[in-house]
Amino acid sequence: MKVTVERSELLKSLGHVHRVVERRNTIPILANVLLRADRSKLSLKATDLDVEVTDTIAAEVGPGGSTTVPAHMFFDIVRKLPEGAQIVLESSGDRAALAIRAGRSRFTLQTLPESDFPDLAPGEMTHKFTLKAADLKRLIDKTQFAISTEETRYYLNGIYLHAAGTPNAQTLRAVATDGHRLAQMELELPKGAEGMPGIIVPRKTVGEAQRLLEDNEAEVGIELSPGKIRFTVGEVVLTSKLIDGTFPDYARVIPVGNDKELVVDKKEFEAAVDRVSTVSSERGRAVKLSITGGRLLLSVTNPDSGSANEELEVEYEADPIDIGFNSRYLLDIAAQIESEAAVLKLADPGSPTLIQDKDPRGALYVLMPMRV
């Protein structure tokens, strides 16, 4: 095999595929990226047995062939080569090595045979639809922060993607929750997604898909079955297993009767929460909101270090209420608010609070209170 390729093209392609390779592997072949050269194209593939990414770039090929090399080392070599370099990759069948040449630089990497490389067979995909990259990015950005990291509740370790809404106004809805907060975002249901199964897309897959969305105008092809999902962005194809579990009935925790409406300036509120939480303890992180009339008092008391409070002018006409929240969770949600004002719909100090933009645009957030 002999391939000549542009450094920038190879680096970009390796950037897409090498990230799925785990740094520590008990199976040696999983540390490698598969290179396959054929008909003026070089394709690269990497997998961790749950997620697989392939990319194809233009190259001068003669003769074709395939091999596998250590993914992270190969990426680092290409990254450190000078900009604009032409890279020549060469391997012969009798030696288990790949020679890399660029200018005066020479590298030789140990290889493993292509026949050892696993294939994540996608099986039959039952539903296919396309989304604008900007729309998929919004679905992910608005919900990703609420994905649980608790491995015991593995069914919460991803984004639940499903068809929702009414027969006349169907939506594609993404939901994530860790039991303390919930994020929900929805768009109009794309053509081809009708009757799709409810699926849980794993956290790692969500992160990898998000990184592929570099061009907001690009079209993303999405194919899915009850067990797998595939994203296609240009020449890059990301295939992943789904989480095999049942997502809880999240609708039960979204409050509908919260009648105490607090309207705050998003930037002022975010900055004030950030300031007073400076003295909160790592463990507690509690911030107390005391709301009465048009006044909101934010306060934090930490027996070990001191206290802080700050007052804001707000719109609020209901009965006075004192309620506590985890300041980090409150800041995570505030960061998602796009309009100038955020609306908090409260019930009582022990019930979940609903948080939305003044103009919701498909997104809503639920936050459980803390005792303060």
C-alpha cells in the first residue's frame, strides 16, 4: 500500500475518528485506527465496540491496501508535522509496519492486520430522516448537561430521543435527567421519523456527534433501529449502540400547576448566583432564594467559611416564598436561557420548579429544590 495525502486533510479526518479510541485497552486492536486505501480515497475507521466512526478523504493511491496503526500516536505524529506537508504512507505485506514520510521526517509504526479489526454491524435501520446540523446541535446543547453520570442508573446515562406531541403537531423530543434536574428540548418532527422507537443515545455518542457538527448549515442524516443509531455528516459516519434500558416516565416530574411566577433578568441572576455561591461548600452548594414582592434575596451560609447575600429587583406578585437550590445546577440551567429574562414557576419549598425562557422556543427545565 502506498498513499500520498495532504496533512490538513489527514489531521482533520483523524480528529474525527481517533477520539472514540480509549486510551487504555485490554484488546490491542481497539487501540488502532484502520486505514484502507482504494481508488484515490483513503478511509479511516476507529471503534471501541460501542461506537464506530469512519471518514473518507481524497488521496493519491498506488497500490491500494489496508492496515491498522496505533490511533493516538498516529494522530500526534500528523499533528506535529509542518503545515502544508504532503504525507506519504507506505506498507508492504511482509513487514508488520507502516512507514510515514513528510519532508525530512521519517516514522515507522507497528501495525496489526486488518483481519483482526472488529466491525460494528449496523443491521437493518428502520427509520431514516435528516436534520439541519444547527437543529441537532440545539437538541444536544439544551439537554446534554443534565445527563446522569451515575453508572448504577445506566438508563439515565444518555439523551432520550423520541416522537412526542399531539397527532396534529408532532415533535422530536430530547430529554435528559439525573434525578436532580431535567432538561427537555423539542423540534418539529422531521419527515421519516414518524413512529420511531424511543431510544437512549449514550453520553459518549452524544459528545462525538456534537463534535461533528462544525457547519450549522450541513444536513445530518440520522438512521436508527431499536438497537443502533447512525449519524452521517458529509463523509463522516458515526454508528453507535444504544442504551438497552427503559427511560423513566419523565412527564410525571414536570410540574403543571406551579402558580408562583418569578421573572428575572437572566444575566443579572446568573452573575448574582455565581457571586454568592463563592462561599458555598463543595459538598452543599446550596443557595437560598427569598422572594417577596418585587425583591429576590439570594443568600449562602457556610458554617466553615462565612456567608454572602445579594438582592435583585424582579417581577413577582405571588405569596412570599423561601426555596433552596444547588447553585451549580442553577447556573447550568441559567446558561441555557437564550432570552434576556428567565421565568421560574414555583409551587412550594419542597416541590420541583419549572424554568423556561420568557419565549420558550421548545426548551424547558425542571429543578428539584434543596433544604436550606
